[in-house]
Amino acid sequence: MASVKIRKSSCGICSSQCPLDIRVQDGKIRSVEGGKNNPFQYGGICSKGAASRQYVYNKERILYPMKRVGKKGEGKFERISWEEAFHIIKDRLNELREKYGPESVVFYAGYPKWFRPALLRFANAFGSPNYCTESSTCFQAANLAWRSIYGNNICPPDLRHTKTLLNWSKNLYHSAVDMAETYRELKDKGVTVIAVDTRNSVTAHDASLRLQPYPGTDGALALAMANVIISEKLYDREFVQKYVYGFEEYAEYVKKFSPKEAEQITGVPAEQIVQAARIFACNKPSSILFSASSIVHHINGVQNQRAVFSLLAITGNYDVDGGNVCMPGETAPRNEYGKVTRFHEIPAIGEKDYPVWFDLPCEEANCARLSEYIAGDGPYPIKGIFALGLNHRMWPQPEKLNKELETLDFYVNSDLFLSDSSKAADLVLPACSSLEREELVFRGGAWVELTQKAIEPLGESRNDIEMIIDLMKYMGLKDQVLSGTYEEYLDYILKPSGLTVKELRKHPGGMKAVNVILPERRSWEREPVHTPSGKIELKSLVMEKYRESHGIRGLPVYCEYRDAQPYRSGEYPLILNTGSRRPQWFHARMYRLPWLAQLEKAPLVQIHPSDGAGYGIREGQRVRVVSPAGSITGYAEYNIAQKQGVVHIYHGLKGADANELIPEAWKDPVSGFPGYKSYFCRIEPGDLESGMNTSEREQ
């Protein structure tokens, strides 16, 4: 028997990309541990990473290229060769381009995200403006909110030098465990941590001050904090006068949100609002930590996020040590992701619906209305999709989208697993996991890693970028970066850093870049802000120009969503909330892993004990959750961490997906993001049987 070897790899299950030590024997993974002797890992591992073997060796893995032989959606496929798969893709995509134009084909990047720049290059070479990603329901709305104020890509908090950290909705212990150790150290260093979260999460519990608003009311809370800061003259007057546009109108608007009035909207006591505002404004430097989508998954999401981000501007905490700081590039390779420009000659899908998305701009099309566009309600027909990791459950009413995918002339999806989204395809391609390939990972402090291939790809599964490179050559499409090998592509990305793939292979676990671009603070002193006014814009001139046509305001206005008829009528008296992390789940992917599926019943319908008593529902009882869009059944779980009147269900489970309860039309008018975290429902008791675990149910 061969000896055990340790391979330095990276977990690709969620976006944290935690370093892993993979113990390999006879070409197979024997065990998985958190990376040791690595400055970005403490040897620990989360429940998802611990289940990596079940992830890689899962019975649902796609191991060979396959073409459909049954009806669309039946999931009947036969094995074919890669050469036949490339031939089919070439013929079908070229046919659609000739008949309907290149814009008729959508190039979609789902999960994971590492192949995005290469897929964008593929879309550009094909001539389609419709490069889309899962960020149409994830990160881009927050980035859009930031750009509307500061004119650049979103800036992270400087945790090393901050004195006050305002953690607005990020549950690190469940969603970003790689940051958890740093977070725990903050209080030991004397940092004041203020947590704002609709749920009293384990992360929020560690804070010095906890504010718990109702879902979707973040904007009102942030505006009330601004009210205190401005009325008590705690704002940075000199900074505002020199570098901020629209302050007078903004200051007038926030007068509507006194702490007492905000308490009625948000449920946060007025004295807590005042206390938080004073700490943030006076105990400087202050910074804001936020999650990708918690604040923006509301029908007023972008404006709510803008209200939160505006607190940095009025207190002078933008791009200063200890505030939220601009990162021009700790290492130049990070900029590769910004160098790829989306093809623009033809209007993209979503451009007429969400013009701010394109004006600010975002280097991807907006696929919020993909289902409707496939059905013909768009500027031109959508006839084909080339996708890597498409998951229809990321959209509201996902089964409706899946039915539309079945109507496409041609749909191909590359994935690790034969998901329901893949079963709707004409062709499925086998992707390999992060443990079966080399991959560049860029971390803080100019640290660069080339992860090791722990094992050879199972079956005929392939590295997505290698697949794109070979397919483009097969189709005769030209791109100077993707014209060579995968290693040459990686060297292209690495070139500004002064490193090479060959050198990184000699240093498992990574090394520091040779050429380091040190960030320079106080950028606003050296050059104008990249906004129309040249200043930080509390009133966005880009957004204001769509006031007449789209009803979008330049100020970060608050819209009270609970004025909607489904809630006010009393038929649906509870707020429906979904999307908060469970430590063992990551969207729909992890339900198929037995270790994780057996940890709890699913789906759990979390309610406050007071609501349970009021509706005659016992913990563990089967319940039915009904919204104007549909209904699902699950198991009641009492949860004192959430507010009374709120129902929370984790998403992504086949047959009981919380996203099915959210109608397509319940969207933010600026970004098109679904209002996943604030819709309406009622809950009805069922029988008292405990039911089955997830692992016993159809996946």
C-alpha cells in the first residue's frame, strides 16, 4: 500500500476558499483537514469542508459528457465523447448566431466563480452581450449601491486599524468562517463592535451593542442614525463640505427619521439607535462590515444599502486607515478580473429594465427577468444558454424558470452534479472539483497560492477553463489570452505579480508576490471621485436621471414594504424571510451529502415561540406555509433569535424551496433583485408526526 501524501488544496464548496490539507493514498482522498502552516488558516475546518469526501465522491457526480435522449426535464442522457460534445455545441451555437444573432445566446456563470473571466472572454469572442452570473441575485446590487455613492468597486473595512466596527448583517460564523478568528480578536483589542441583524445570530451575540430590526427596514435604521449624527453635529463638516455632493438634501430628508419614528418602523429601541449613532460618529475611525446580499434582498434593497453606506461619507470614514478603504490592488493579478470588458455593441438583456445597473456600470448583463425573456417578453428572442454551474433555484419561483429552460432551442450546462437544472439541458458536461485541479487563489497581504491537484479528475470531468479554451479553439473563436494552455493563462494573470506557475509549484501553500502595489489612503485628496459630480454622492446623479422614467430617486429613500396589500389585508400577517446561512448548507448543493443532511429535519420553518403559541403550533410539528405565490410544508422550529412575526425558511430544497413562495414581480426596481428577505405569509398547523430527515427524502 502506498504511503499517505498531504496535498495543499483549497475548498471550493463556498466562496471562502479555505486552505485544506488533503491526505491522499493510492490516488484517493482518505481525509480532509484545515490547512496547517498557512497564515490564512488555523487548522480548523467547517462542517461543509469536513464533508469534502462525500462532495467529491458523490453518487450524483457527472463523470462524462452526456446528451439528452429523452424529453427535456426527464433526466435521460447517454454518454458521449468530448469531441462529440464540442461538435454539437459548435453546430448549435453557430446555428443560433446565424439565425437569431449572437445576442440570442446567454453565457451564464453560476457557481463556483473562479472561471468567470474566461467565460466572459468566450462570450465576447462569440459576440454576445449577454454574459450573466449568479450575482444577478447575489453581490452586484450591493456593489451597485456602493458605486452610486463612491464611484468605485466596493471597499472593505480596515479591521486592523478600526476602533468601531459596524457589522451590518454578516454572520461570520456561518458564512465566512475564514474571518471568524479575526473577528473574535477585535474585542480583545478594544474595538467596539455594533451588530445589526434581523436575527440575533451567533456572530451578533458577540457584539458590544446589538440592534435587531425587522427584515427590510435597514434603510430606515441607517437614516435614523444619520438623523442623530447630523442633528447633534457629529458629522465631519470639513470632509462633507469639500468632498460630498447632495448633503443638504440628504440632511433634510433624514429629518423624517427621528429615533422614535424609526423605532416604530424597525422595532429597534430609540435609545439603541442614538447610542449606535454616537459611537459610530465619535469613536473613530469606524468601518462597516456587510454581507453580499442580506440588505439588498428586499424591494427597496439598493436604497437600503445606500443608506447604510452613506454613514461612512458623513462621518469621514471613507478611504482612511481604520475606515472602509480602497484597494487598488494588493497584488496586480486581482486587477485581471477588472480588465475583461463585456461586449457592448448590442443592448443586453435587462438594459431597458434596470438602466442604473448598466450606467454605473456593471460588467455583466442583468438576468433577473431571464424566465420572462426566454418566454418572449424581451427585446429579442433568447434561444440558447451556455452555462457553467447554472442553478435555477437562485431565482424566485424557480420551477417556472426550469420549465422555460426546457423550451430553449439549445441549453448546455457544465456542473459537478446532475442537478435538476442540468436535467433540463440538451447537453451536460462534467466539471471537476477544486480538489481535482490547480487554481490560483489570491489572499490578503499580497499572498498568492497555486493550489495543488489532490487527485486526478474523476471519470472524464474537466477543469472548466481548460474546457473553454479547447471549445473556443474548436469553434475557431479568437482571444489572445485563451489562445494557449491553461498554464499559460495562469501565467498571464500572474505576470504583474512577478510570480509564475512554475515558481508557485515549488511553494505549496503559497508565497508573497514580488511586485506589490501598496494601497494609498485618502484617494479623494489626489483625484476626483469617479462620479458625475466628481464627489461622493449622497444624491446619486446617475440614479436621479431615471426619476421620471423608472421612479428611482437619487437620495437613499426608504420605502415601507409592509404597506403592500397582501400584508395589510391580514390574510398574510407574517413576514417571510429566507437566505440566512445554516453552517452545514450552501444553497442547494449540500442537501445531497448524507453527513450534513442527517443533522436536522428539513425544511425547518423557524418561528418565534410566541408565534407558535399564538397559532397553536408545537415545535417539531408539520406545518404549512402559505404565501400569495404558493405553499410548502416543513417542520416547526422555535427560534428566539428572530423577531416575533417573522417566519424563516432556508432555501434550495427540492419540493420545499422557500424561493417558490416569492413571486417573480417582487423585485427591487433598481437592481431587479428578488425580495427574498421580506415577503408575506401565513402559517398553518399540520399533524404532530416528526417526519423524515432530509437524507430520507427525494433530493
